[in-house]
Amino acid sequence: MSPIDTAPIDLAATRSELIADALAKAAADHAGQVRTGSGGLPYIEHPRMVAATLAERDYPEATVAAALLHDVVEDSDTTVEELRAEFGDRIADLVDALSDDESIDSFRERKDEHRARVARVDGDALAIYAADKLANMTTLHAAIEAEGMKAADEYEVPLWLKLEVWEADAAMLRDEAPRLALIDRLEAAINDLAADLRAAGPRSDT
């Protein structure tokens, strides 16, 4: 079960052909994948959570569709240009902005570059970025509560480093979009994970 209610995206898909098509595309592209740090959730639950968070706040359908598709370029064979042909420039450009530059090997440097790039895009990209981070942190906290810190061990880097990156993400969002409704929830999620990390004992830098 998803730790964030995904009913809003199912409702939105009944009302918007664009959102329904994006949901179907995301489900197909992420079929068989499991989300890292989720306690075994099917991957599709992550973009569903991100999109549901925005759908319940009445973001435009193109923004919600891009939220559903935001990981397909990173984690499937779909390209930005294929999205452009199927879903148009607006959605393709949002997904492009929300995709990591995988040519950057260092985790911290890759995330720093991505954060700076998103900060230069419009408010809807920032909203998807915030909802993405919120879904990641909420999912990980729920998985840690269910199965302990082994859930965090699924990541390529230690939790303390992910927390530092998420703290920088929240600071950027507060600077660039101070009225964004999700910022307080992001900071609460960071506090939950910080408490998880403290409870786990001394930090490991490996």
C-alpha cells in the first residue's frame, strides 16, 4: 500500500484523457520494476504518488501528466523526443528538466546540477520536484518503520548523504517558491528521516 493516497490520480485519470494516457505510459514503462527504498513497492506507485499530490491541489493536467512520466527517461528506454512526439513540448520539457544528468558520476554533484537546473525552470517543475522528494522521503520513512534501516541500504549512497541532498532541495524550494504548499511537509519528512538516522546509531561514511 502506498504511504501517500493515490486516489486523486485515479480520479483525475477518469476526467482527463491526457492524464489517463500518461498513467498508462508510465505503467507500461515501469512494468516489473521495484522502487528503491520502498520496502518492495512496485515502481509505478512512486509516480502515482507524485502525481496524486499535485492532482489534489488542482495543478494543470499537463503538470500532472508530467509528474506521472517524470522518471521514464531515467528508468526506461523512452526518450525525451519520444515523449515530445506522443505528449507534446510542454510535458517533454518538464520531464527533461526533472531527469538527472546520468553522465555525472558523483551522486552529490549530479544532484547539485539537477537542483540548479530545476531552479531555472518555471513553478510547475518546482512543484513536481517537491512532490517527488516528498514521495521519496515518505516512502522511505514508511519502509524503515516497517522493516528497519535495511530499506535505506537499498540506495547507492548512505542515508546521511541523501538527507543532506534533500535538505538542500528543501532550501532551494523555499528560496525559489516560498509559497509552495508542500515545503512544510518536505521539512517534516526530513525531520522524520533524521530521527530514523539518529535512532540507527553512529553515522557510517561508507
